[in-house]
Amino acid sequence: MRLESVDYDKQGSVSVFPVYQRKKKRGGILLKSKIVVISWWSNCLVLQSMKTVLRHSGKEDVLLVQCGKSKASRERLRRFLDERVREIHYPDDRPAEHFQVLEYLVRGPLKGEEGIWFLDHDVFLLGDARLFFQELDRKFQKNKIALFVPEGRTMTNPAFWLSPARLPENCPSFSPVPAKTSRVSRRPDVYSRQNTPQSPEYDTLVKAYEAMEKEGKASLFPLLFFPEHEHIGGLHLLTWDPRALKRLIAKDIGLKNYFQNTFSRFLAFYESCPQEWLALEDESLLKRIAQLR
């Protein structure tokens, strides 16, 4: 099965295939936004996500980025991917916080792209979304919007649209405030968290959104506007050491309720996964799920 891998070198060039492509139609340029899925730690989640995206989005190809995994885990997933999925290489030695992966992509291998939908790796489309993506491309082509995000401030938006080519030169970092880097994000299969989770003052993309909104380059949309989907969310909870997490939720009723709701969705998902998918999953992730049952 063919899979093309894209490497972003020190000069900022893209090898193997040109990610940035625009199609001319009737003397103009037809915007065709791509879909990028950032796969962090879990292989099973992204396999389901890719399956639904390829089935329901109408996109000719989908771009994949793998991070927060061992080399063996990444390779297992590659052997199982649909041939329409193309991978953008993410360096092993780079931090894997969500904002840092986004900035690497947007300011590097995807810098010239007119439009990209970033979908969380645990977002599963549940119905035909072709008209939605086509209509939004027509709207984005006519205006100067560079960032289109759901209302609300969540750690990771299930889906948002961004135009690297339209970002202003003085665009702030995508980082949360305060910005933190952890070895756990880069290798959750090796390291685990022990401390109490803390919410940032400003979440990922918020500062960039506020700056671009003043210039008329950013806009919000209600999440109900997005095509029917399921978003599991909360994989970061499993980066905590199971014993430490149990102690934390015993002291915080809000965290306990959030964990119970989220973990029940994880259990339901993994119990429904085919065995051939489970064989590709990171063993440390499956072990932590078993320890938290």
C-alpha cells in the first residue's frame, strides 16, 4: 500500500510531493481546503477518524501528522493506512504539545496553503459532510478570513480552519499562556504526569485569534454548525500515572465527573475496536486503560 512521507528540511522545502496545490477554474482560483489530522499517542483513534473523514468529507486526500509516539508505533500505523492518506514527517526531537505541532506545520511544510481544516484525531464524522466543506471553501475564497474556530475555549478544538498563506506577519504565537513544554507530551508511552492538572490563562490559539479578530481576519462559529460528529476528547487524562490520577479525582468532584464521563467513552470505543486495530495500539496506553477500569 502506497504511503508518501513529507519531510520539511532546514531550508523550509517540502520533499516527495507538493502539499501546496491550487486549481484554476474559469480563469480564477478554486480554493480546496485540505484536511490535516494530528495523531498523538493513539493509533486506534486516528484509524477511526481517518476512516470517517475519507468516507464523509469528499476530500481526495488527507494529511496525517504523527507525534507523541515511538518509532515502532508510527511504523505500525503506516502499514495500515489507506493509500489516500499522506504523511507529513514530524521530527522526533521536537516537543509534541499541540500548539508546537501546529506552529511547525503552519510556519513550515504547510506555509503556502490557502486553507486547512485541522481535525482532532478523536473526531469521527457521522454523516455526509461534503456540502459543508464545499460551501465553506466558497465563502473563504471570497473573504479575507485566516482563522475560523468554534465558540468556547477548549484545550483542543475538535475542528478549526486556518489559512497559513493569509496569516499576518505579526501574528502572535499559537501557544497557551503560560506556555509549557513537557517530555510527557513527546513520549506519553515512556513518561507520566504526577502533578495536579492546571488550566492555562489563555488556551491554544486564543491570543492569535484575538489579534487577528481586530484585523477582521478571524471569526467564530457555533460547534452545532459543524457536521454531525462524535468527539471523545480527554486522552490527555491518561498521561497521568494511574495511582496519581486516582488520588486527584478522589479530592476533586469536578475532575471526578469529567474523568468518569470521558473514560466511559474511551472504554466503549476500545471495546468496539477490531482486534487488528488493537494489535497496532501502543501497549502503554492499553495498560493505563486497564489500570483505570
